[in-house]
Amino acid sequence: MRQPLVIGNWKMNGSLSLTSELLSKIDKAIDDKIACDIGVCVPFVYIDRANELVKKSAIKVGAQTVSEYSSGAYTGEISAQMLAELGCHWVLVGHSERRTLFNESNAVLIDKVLAAQGADLLPVYCVGETEADYKSGLTVDVIKDQIGALLSDPSIDLNRLVIAYEPVWAIGTGLTASPEEAQKVHAFIRSLIREKNAESAKQLKILYGGSVKPDNASLLFKQQDIDGGLIGGASLDADAFISICQKA
Ligand code: PGA
């Protein structure tokens, strides 16, 4: 039995005051009825404050990207070690906005996964097809390529990562894959992992992301291979985020 997991991705949103407001509301709402793990991936500059605020809570803080390098002359970059020192638990790797807007290739992303694992962070490796891929029936090929990159590196520990399937056309658009469609892709991802390691495939959490809201979360989370969600827009609204956690 995989414990459900819901992670909020604030993207480049928020402020110090919103960080306090959101986290204290979420923290207050967590009770026995919420039997899921909860994470928030906040902008780098709010990580320290966020960790202060959730010290006594079950919420775990993460970052939204990480450098593939451990240290050196990489102006503006943040290493996995630095994130670990701040008390980060997760780090998103390969969110579609990083892949497309910042040209992060599979090869670089695999180095980032390794850097994260090397610092004892849990990478949340994001995959998903664009609208054009989806319309051309290429979803399976894209997923195979993105997951294949992960599986091609034997130093990656498949027991210490989370995968998020986020169809790019569903991110921030209000569109979602149908629960059945999403389930098919999740089952496919799990089958690819199973070919490498059956035990890892069993315990691997695969999150769905892309316009998850309180009203569509239940049906998505009921699917056998959907273990929770990666939530963008709705994670900036405490009530919506709490409701999604309750559904998980
Ligand atoms: P969304 O974003 O929930 O706003 O669609 C999801 C994501 O980008 O992780």
C-alpha cells in the first residue's frame, strides 16, 4: 500500500507573508482525517522561512529545481547540498517549464536527479507530453524517452525518487487528462520501472499533475496507479489545497 502524496508547486509566486499565511492555514487543517504525505515546493528564497513554519508539522518543504553541479563558478545556481542544509526534503526535477523555457535536456536532468540523491533529497522527476505530441498520438513515445533516460543510468536509486506525470497541455490550462487516460500512462510508467526492478515499481509513487482541483481530484486519485498529485495553481489557495489533500 502506497501512502498518497500531494505536493504543491508554488512556481515563481508568493511572498514572505503569503508563505506564512498559506503554511499556517495548511498546518492547522492537517488532522487525522488527512492520511497523506504533504509537500510544498516553494521558491528558493522562501525555503528557510517555510521550514521554520513547518518545524512541528507533517508538511515537508522542497525546492523547484537544483543545479547538477556540486559547487563552483556557476553564478546564480543552487546546489543539492545547499538545499539539504536548509532542510529541504524534495526537489522537482524536469518540470515541463524547466524543460521548455530553460532548455533542460534529459541528460542534464539525469545529472540533477543524481545530484539530488547524492545529497539525500528526494527528486520528483517530472515527465509529460506536449499538446502536439498528444494530438499526434506520441504520448507513449515521449514517456518512454523521458523515463528511459532515467533507467539508462544505473547509479540512479529507483527506491529514492518520485515520478510526476504532467501532460504539458494540462498544466495551468484547466484541462486534465481523463482519469482513465491518466491511469493508462501511470500504469505504463510503472511497467517501465518494473522491467528494471519489480520491488521499486511496487513502492514507487507516481503523482498526476496538470489542473488538479478539488472537484476533479477524487476521480484521479481513485485510479490504481495514481498515488497523489503535483498541484500548481490550486496550491496557492489554502482551502483548495487542503481539500485536494483530503481527497488523496
Ligand atoms: P497546475 O500546475 O496545477 O496549475 O496545472 C501543475 C504543475 O505545473 O505542476
